[in-house]
Amino acid sequence: MSKYVIVGAGPVGNAVAEILLARGDEALVVTRSGGGSEEAQRVALDASEAAELAELTAGAAALFNCANPAYHRWLQDWPPLAESMLAAARTAGATLVTASNLYGYGPVTQPMTPQLSLASRSGKGRVRAEMWENALAAHRRGEVAAVEVRGSDYLGAGEQSHFDRVLPALLAGKKIRVLGDPDAPHSWTYVGDMARTLVAAADDSTAWGRPWHAPVAADVSQREGLTEAAGIAGLPAPRVAGIPGWQLRLAGVFNSTIAELPEVSYQFEAPFISDDSETRAHFGIEPTPWADVLRASLAAAGAGVAAAA
């Protein structure tokens, strides 16, 4: 039995904990509130306190960064939190395994691979890029073993998912408003597949020192995905439309999270495709079948649809 520390008890952090616990390992889930999976050992701790986090991580095989600061506070909260986890992993001798995203690439005109430059000029993109650049520099100096897994927009993450959050409207037969172009092809990552890849990367020393892309559940537009979900739920095809820019800016006046969306709307205005071929080849991980992913999301949204076993 090995010990693992997971910072963050969101959908990804809890999914990682469940995988580790199912195979008989010890999983410590760290949050400020002390929440997380009921089966895991839950610890109330501010993960930006590097010394305390390092003490907790002592003897652990890996420290998973599955944290998720408030969306409108990434620029303030991510740098000290990431530096603390890097320092704690270095002190404890644990592998630092980071759950990341595709923001660092910025606007793209081609499918994204892990070798693509982190060329984003946006604040959110740069903060995620710098987190990896700092961890990679420490890895290359021999101070810590570091690896990063980058997922696209999640399914199976409830309100944290652009897709899942509109499923209640779909089930109610309402018109659905989505970010960007409803017909732009987009890669989607299932939370369970992200967690499987994080655990595999933690266990495989040949994977360290570089980023990987989580398996892609599907490359489909928002309209296509929602239409397929409606079919599974036995509903007619939904009415789907993009949110006008002026409407998004107006809503942002009253909601701090929505106010951040124009910065990343490019991800939904043109094809935004993640190439996961290296991950499939190296780890032998295949994505959960798309229909099963949709069934799980619909079941979580209360559709009365049985999730695949």
C-alpha cells in the first residue's frame, strides 16, 4: 500500500482518490474545509502553506495538484498555491502530478499536441503555462519529479462543466444558450478518464518530465453533443444558440465568473481539438465510450437515464 496526497476535492480530485482507494492505497485529500470523498482521509489545510503541506506529504509517492481556485481569482491564487505544492513535493521527495488544461496554448489553428508551444497571452493562459514551466525547470534541475496531464473541457463535472451545466435546460425542453459558436468542433474530457491518466502518470517514471493530454471522449460541437444527449434521454433535438457577446458582457457585470468568460471564448468560437494519441500509445488508456459519458452526465443531471456499468 502506498500513500498519496491529493490537493482538491472537486470532481477530478475525488475521482483520483476513488481510484487509489479501490486498489488499496492510502489517499489523503487536502482542502481548506476538510471536505472530500468520505472513504478518503480528509485533511483541513491551506495548501499554500508549504511547510505544513510538506509535512503531510512526507512518505507519499505522489502529490496530486487537483486544486481549483475560484475562476475569477486564478491570477491571485494560483501562483502561491502552485509554488507551495512544488516546494512541498520537493521537500517530501514526492512526484508532483498536476491536473491542468489547454489554456496555455492560447488560440490555435491546428490540433493541440503536448509539444505545442505554450504561447497564450491571456492572464489565465499564462498563469497555467508558468506553473508548468516552473515545475519542469525544477524537474530538469533534479529537484523534483514532475508530470502534468492536460484535459479539455470536462464532462462529469456538474456545474464546473460548460456541457453539464446546460443539461437541466435540455431536460426541461428549454432553449439552450452556449458560449461561442454552437457548431465549432470541440474536444471533451471525461473526468474519470482524466483521473485514470493522472494516476497512470504518477506510477510511471518514464512519463515524468513532460506533459500529456488526457484521453478525448469526443470531438464534437456543442450542438452535436447536446443533440446526442437528447436522443439518449428520449427527447427531441434541443434548440441551441450562442450567447451574443454583448449579453455575456452584461451578465458579467453581475457575476464574477461570467465576467471571466470573454477571455477564453476563443476556445468555443473555432475548432479546439486536443490530440491524445501519445497518451493512448504510451499508457494504453482509451477514453470511456462517448455514449457512456453522456449517460453518466444525464444521470447526474437527474434525467432518469441509467449510467453504463
